Amino acid sequence: MLLVTIRFSHFNEKARWALDLAGVAYEEEGHLPGFSNRAVKRHNPAGGSSDKASSRYSTPLLVLDDGAALTDSSAIVRWASERMGETLYPVPAVAELEHELHDRLALHTRRVVYGYLFKSPMTLLRLASANVPGPETWALAATLPLVAHQGYRRMVGGDEAFERSLRIVDEEVARWSAHLDGRDYLVGEQFTAADLAFACAMMPVVMPQHSEGFGAHLVPLDTVPAEPAGRIAVYRETLAGKHALRMFAEHRGTRVVPYGGEPER
Ligand SMILES: N[C@@H](CCC(=O)N[C@@H](CS)C(=O)NCC(=O)O)C(=O)O
């Protein structure tokens, strides 16, 4: 089974997490954004469907042993859940929350992290080379200022969109923190796909390290530039941030990262 990913992406972590929980063996083929579309097209020319977050050729893509393709992280989590002793979807509210998280919190945390990465191209390059060593990272290195400039415009949408996403993340973190007050899990009394999706949606703003459960390499916290580092420190102390980190610590299990290594300092 093949999982095509952007390795440091939160939607991709959703898929890896669920597959790891189900104990399913798969090979991960990781790419950088942009290169990932070509790889997805190669493995699944028909593509999936586009949505609020992505194009038809987005990652994660899971190609099953019989050749069938799952083209969305939620479909992969659902598929993995069906192979577990206990379902990750005990009640319909779980899938509804997963959908809500996909369309808002996850979208805006992603925009925020890309905004900061494009403002600090060397951090982006270290992240890339730790996860996708080789030609894609060399190409990024050769075109770094241009990629950072265009990426900030196209993927982030410029300053106004970046600032708006920062505000929305603040609001969402406050809202979810209130929801989590006095609860151990988002729905009911057990870990569900909602907690898994939530922890992944929060990932860009709490930066769980591999040693804290994340299934690829993120940059070490003490090498993050001052402004995002300050935000990460604040978010980590909120109930939402603590919940995300606890889900990684208690429910992620151990993942052996197949290749790459800790980013250079
Ligand atoms: N709804 C999709 C969203 C996936 C998504 O946005 N993937 C991004 C990486 S974070 C991607 O591959 N983007 C490239 C593209 O959309 O072409 C899912 O949950 O799998």
C-alpha cells in the first residue's frame, strides 16, 4: 500500500496517524508542495474531488493493494477505522466535527504556518530538507526567494489574508478551549476521529515535535523565529493546545519515521 504525502502537512498526518493506529503497513512517498500534484497524478490520474482546502490532486493519496485510491484524509481515517477493534466514529457527531475542523481551523492554521514559513525562507528550506532530502529540495533551494515571494501571494493570499487567518485562529483556539473545558475528549468519553482531526488541525500552531508524537520532522522549537515562536508558546498553554498535544502524547503511538532526519540547526 502506498501513501503519497506532503510529509509535514497536517492533513497528511491525519492519514498516517489513523493507518498507524490500525496497524496497517504502508510505504510513504513524501513530496514538497507543487511536486506532490505531479506524483498524485502519476499514481491516480483520475484524481479525487476538489474541496474548500484542496485541488483534485491533493495529498494524502492512499493507493490500496488492489489499486483503488482514497483521495481524502477523512476517507483514509474512515477506512483505517473500519480495520480497528474499536471504531473512531462511534456517533455521527464525530464526522460532523471532523468536517467542521477541516473547513475552518485546519484551513487557517495552515495559512498561518505557510505565512510564517514564506516570511522565513531558510526555515522552510530546513523543513523541506529534513523531510524530502534530494532533488525537490535542491530545486527549492535554487529558487527559494521566488518561491517564498510567490507562495506568500498565492498560497497565503498576502498580508491581509494572513492577518485575517491569525485572528480566526485566535478565535477558534478560544472557542475550542471553551468547548474542552472540563472534558477529556471532544465527543463523549473516548478518543475519536474528532480528536485526531483536531490535534492535526492544531499542529501548525503548536508544532508537536517527532519526540512528542508527530509522524514526520518539524523544525525544533528553539529554532523557530521569534514571532511565531511566541505564538506557539501561547497556544501550547491554551486548553485547545494542551488537548492537541495530549492527543499526540497519549494516542499517536510510536511511528518510525521512514527517512529524513531532524532538521539542521
Ligand atoms: N480535503 C483534503 C485536503 C487535503 C489538502 O489540502 N492537502 C494539501 C496539503 S495540506 C495538498 O496536497 N495540497 C495540494 C493541492 O491541493 O493540490 C483532505 O482532507 O485530504
